Amino acid sequence: MISTLRLFLGLFVLVGFLVSLFSMLYFIVFDLPIVATISLVFIFIFVGVSQLFVKWEKYL
């Protein structure tokens, strides 16, 4: 169970990092503030969920 959770957390971190990176690059190239706002919101959600996973892992 813990190894599956670690694998899921790793994949979640990787996907979140890639999505935020690409959206920020897209914002820099095309200068769209809407995309930057969405990516910032996604980064905050992503960090919050990662912290929840880290806390849950201690109790498992």
C-alpha cells in the first residue's frame, strides 16, 4: 500500500511539475495572463495535495 502511494505521489509530482512548466512557457511565449493565472492556481492545488499525501503517508 505504501509503495503504491509513493508511486502515485511521484507520478503526481512529475505531472504537476510538467504541466506548470509548460503552462508558464506558453505564457512567456504567447503573453496570455489567463494561462498564467490557471497555472498558478494549479501549482497551489498541486502543492496542497502533495502535502496531504505526505501527511497521509505518516499514518499508513
